[in-house]
Amino acid sequence: MERRRILVVDDDAIVLDAVAMMLSADNHEVHTASNRAQVLSLLEQGSYDVIVSDLRIPELDGPTFYRELKQRRPDALQRLLFMTGSTPAFSDFLEETQVPVLTKPFGAEDLRQAIRRVLAQHASARHVG
């Protein structure tokens, strides 16, 4: 897989570091954020090939983050991948938006496959639109 610019968002430092290490090991340029202010600052500084975000972050849960992206960076919505340990509270939101979800715990290969799916969907959407 070619080198990509990826933003990882999680309020759990252990998960954030683990995901960042997995992606860095694949030679991606990885930026991390653990709160709303950091995320918004990084999004203002540039675009990302993929945004991997926890679904449950205080002040920036999945629906809130989705709305922020839609307002600030609508082009990024097709490059969003949520990760979570459970989704029942967000099932309607996920069904409505069709944002892919990676279920925790996951390994490096699961993450690679999810990243490839997001990139492929984004590429096909660009060619169609």
C-alpha cells in the first residue's frame, strides 16, 4: 500500500498510540488527536487520505464529529472510518451515514483491510461523481 496521510482520533492514549504505531509501521504519515480542539486544529492545517476516529469521544462522539466534518470538510466524509467497542447507541446514525466501522479489539491486518476499503470506496466515488 502506498504511503498515505492518516489522522487517528481517540481519547484513549493506549489505543491512539497502538493504532498510530500500526499505521506508522506501514510507512504512513500519521497524525493523532485526543480531543475536539486538536482534531479541529489538524483539519484546518490540511487534508487526510483517511480519518480513523473512535465513535465515543467526550465532546466529539461519532454524530458530532460527522456534523463537524460535514460543515468544515465535507470532502472528508467519504474518507472516514469509525472504530468502537460497541455500536448499539449509534446504530441508527451508522446505518444512516454508512460510515464504515472497525470493531475493537482489532489487529494490524484488520486495520489495513479497513483502510484499503475506505480508500477504494473514496476512489470509486470520485470516479462516479
